[in-house]
Amino acid sequence: MYLLGLDIGSSSVKASLVDAGTGKIVASDFFPKTEAPIISVKTGWSEQEPQMWWDNMKLALAKVMNDANAKGEDIDAIGISYQMHGLVCVDKDQNVLRPAIIWCDSRAVPYGERACREIGEDVCLSHLLNSPGNFTACKLAWVKENEPEIYQKIYKFMLPGDYIAMRLSGDINTTIEGLSECMLWDFKNKKPATFLLDYFGIDESLIPELTPTFGVQSKVSSIAARELGLKEGTPISYRAGDQPNNALSLNVFNPGEIASTAGTSGVVYGISGKVEYDPKSRVNTFAHVNYTPELTRLGIMACINGTGILNAWMRRTVAPEGMSYAEMNDAMASVPVGCDGVSIIPFGNGAERVLQNKEVGCSIHGVNFNKHNKATLMRAAQEGIVFSFCYGMDIMKGIGMELSKIHAGKANMFLSDIFRNTLATTSGAVIELYETDGAAGAAKGAGMGCGIYKDNTEAFGSLKKLAVIEPDVARKDDYLEAYSRWKSILEMQLPDSN
């Protein structure tokens, strides 16, 4: 029997079938094969059509079912991972009212800043563990003010994973973990943060019904079963945002454990057993997948928007036409650590939380036309991405997190030796790479939710460690010097960042 995991990303939608007995992935695929389009009508806006997620999910599901020669009745449970902080609005007939405002859209920043200022920073941080920032609640406030005719039709708002679950089941619900992503979970009072809704003038009835992260949240409807070739009544028994789910996929559940990912955006995500937050709200704190009102398990997250998207931009615009990522990495190997004085500030994908929601853009510093070349710029981009990770990790250390070991999947930027070695050496952390992905993790989460696995130890007992990357002690000073130079350049652009 199989467990089905779905990972609804902004670049693609992935489906994985996992053998419930062995824990091994038997089939996995994603669509589209080129990066999914993002609608950007104005600078700082990023939207996607939810129907596109559904259409790509159907393609990925059909492919893995065919590859595994599986039938709908072979699937015991479904788990969903999804891009965090998006806003999907539906009417009472479950029709989508406008394109989804996705995670990297920055139009709601002023709404969050004003709410934090007028409600009070101490209130927001002590209850939400973050400032309202650019999260889902603020995006909904933007719709209310700027698109009142659409707002009046909203029956429920939801996250991208909630939308997919609705299409699968016909039921609209969300989780505490999901509400914490929206900035709508009150950690002090352990209930929805109605004080923020009241401030924005948003009715609490727009919040979907709450359901546990692990457990039978809903079941596949007859309509979806016919459309997808699934069995009616198949339980949907797990759902989480992509970063908490990535941590789950790497069996990161307990205080002191760290997970990282480096796709379009990059994240370092550590688990804490006590309520902690950055006074400047430069890192985010959310309910982890195993958080309950009785058990404090928080994910403290440093997120960098300009990660893989910068590497992809380098491939499109700087690398010779047709050069693969692997060939880019080979070309960079000839460039010394520190890139002969070239530094790239990688923040070109919207407002950055680690910069207190400032949008400084991407910039290149120290280029000498007589000695630097394409390989120099490509390596400087990867180093700049790593240094932005380290900048976020420094903030996390400042609020008591220990960052001595990083768990990551061997994928995306972690396929690059230069990226891995730079991160391990600059941060001083050992990196352990595992064979897993978000969709496979969601599948195992579904197994936990429906009772096939009694706990995470059983669910992830088959997790395979692929590599260990130790800091390069011999070149540590070179990496730290390059990071110091990079940090000085950044902080000249952020005179009030310290």
C-alpha cells in the first residue's frame, strides 16, 4: 500500500508515492518541467492562479500513478505540503475570487508595519511571536482596502495547501500551524488572534474551521475521485507549510534540531521548546508540525527570498547559453574563496524579513573589468546567498538558538559543492544531507496522521544519510574575511539594522 504526498510549490507541484511498509519512494515527479509563471503586474507583486496548482498536481499525480502501476484503492492516505503565506479567497460556492497573492509578494508590508505600530510592538511580539509583517492576514487586509468588491464576496480565505485540500475533499479547513503562518495564532492565549482581525476590521467567520496537523482532516470526495482516479473516502491526514514540512521530512521535531532548504528561497529552520522571538522580528517563529496548545514546539526560521532564484538568474543572464548548473559549479571552482574581492548582495526577490522588511534589491560590488569574469560573478552569487543565510543564522544565535548541525535534502543549491562548503565553513556547522523531499515527507506525515506509523521515529526510520560536510578549517579565515566584507557592504545599506 502507498502513501501519497503532494508538494505545492511556486516553481512546480510535486507528487511522491511512498511504500508504507518500507518507507521508500516508489515514484516521484513534478510539473511543469519549466518554472511555473508568476504574475507580477506591479513591482513587488507576485501572484499565481490556484487552478494552475491543481492542473499541475493532476499531471504529477497521473505520472506517478502510472509509473508505479498503482490504482486509487492502493493509496492509504494523502499528505499536503505547500508554499507558505499565500492568500486564496473563495466565495460560498468555493469559486476562487482572484489570483492567489503568494509568499514573495510585498504589497502588504505597509499594512503589517502600521498594525504593529498601532497595536503595539510588544503586544504583537508577545502574542504572535512576530510582527504582522507581510503575512497572509495583511494580504487579506490589502484586498479589503483595495478590492472591496472582491472582499465582500469572500466566504473563506485560505492558504495554498488548504485550497488543494478543498479541491480534493470539498471541505474548507486549516491548521494551527497554518494560522501561525498567517499571523493569526495567539500563542499567549492559545487561540486565533482575533485582536489582529479586529484591527483590520475582518470578520472572524472568514477563518476556516481548525483541524489537527496530524489526523483525518477530510476525505477525497466523489467528484475529485472521478477526476483524479483516486478512491472516494481516501483520508487527507496531514498538511503543513513547506518549511515546517521540510523539517519533518528530515526528521527534525525536537528542540535544538535544525533543517535547511535552498530552493527558490532559502531557509534555516530550528526547533525551540520555549517561546522565543527576535525583538526586531527579523526571523520568524511559527507553530511547528507537532505544536499543540499543550506542547510548545516552535519553528524559528530565517528566510531569504533571493536564493535559487538568483542562481537561476545567473544561469539565464550571465552563464554561457546552454550551460547547466553542474557546469556552472565546475566553472566556479577555479575562482578563489572571496571571489577576488567581488561581493553580491542577493536580495532581489522582494522585501526581506531579515532586513526588517526592507527591499534593498540585488547589487554587485568590487568588480574589476580587467580580472573578473562570468565565473567570478557566478561564484560571488553563491557566496552571497550563503552569507545571507549566515546573516540570518547570526540573528537566530542572538535569541539563544544553537546551530551546530544542519540537516538538508540533497537538492537544489545543496547540490553545489561550493554552496555546501561555504555554508559549513562560514557558519561552523556540520551539514548532513539526506535522501528526501517535501512530497515524500508529506506522504510520511499522512502515514503518521492516519495511524500507519505510531510516531516520527517509525515514520523516518528509513531516512538515508547521503553525505556529511565538515567545515574547511584550513580555509576558514578566507571565508570569514569574505563574509565580513559582504556584511559591511550590506550594513552600509542598512544603517539602522543593528
